[in-house]
Amino acid sequence: MKKFKVGYTTGVYDMFHIGHLNILRRAKEQCETLIVGVTTDELCFKRKHKYPIINERDRKAIVEAIRYVDRAIFQTDMDKIRTVKELGADVVFVGSDWKGTDAWKQYEKEFATAGCNVIYLDHTDGISSTILREKISK
């Protein structure tokens, strides 16, 4: 299988769990360099109307320590095409739950004009930060 040069993926990575690790491992298997955007606390609040349990600095430090990650950066906005161009990414990895959505159909078109592919990675069933939040609050 041909490896991509620079891969990019983003996430909040709150309460880091096996689903996060699986995504990062699968992404790294397909590219030489994996850059991970860690969503800032403010952007998370703006999009999800809640702050992460773990602050952005600590979440970034955790992601940086994962052996599959070559570099972690903060994701401060949703301008994915600008970030892809700035990083020189030739592939973006995203969860398969986004496949076929209007937003990602549009992203696919925009990325294609920048020579960037989109690969959808399977979600790990039965685990998410939301599920962990619910377990903690019981």
C-alpha cells in the first residue's frame, strides 16, 4: 500500500481512550508523518456547548506523547482547507460516522482542489468521551 506523505486529523481527545488510540494508529499506518490537531477548549465550547474535562494544554501533551503522532498542534477554528494547505497534507483522516454528510462532501471537494485525499476510519464501538462522561456522572 502506498503511504501518503503528510496526514492530518483532528479531535478533542478528551479523556483519552482506546478509540482515540485506534484512530491515531490506523492513520499513522497510512502516512509517513501524522499531524494531529487538538481542538482548543474555546472551539470545543463553541461547537459542542461544553468544555472538555481535561484542558487543552494537557490534552495536547497526551496526544504528543503517543508514538503514532509526529506532531500535535492546536485546532483553533474550522478552516480545515487553510490548515491542510499550510501543513502540506496530502491526506485527511476522519471518522467514518462523517462519511456522506453534507459538510464532508463539501470538504472532499475543497481538499481535492488542494491535492488532498480524505480517508474515513472506522469508529471503535462502545467507547467515546460522551460515554465516559455518562459513566462518571452516575
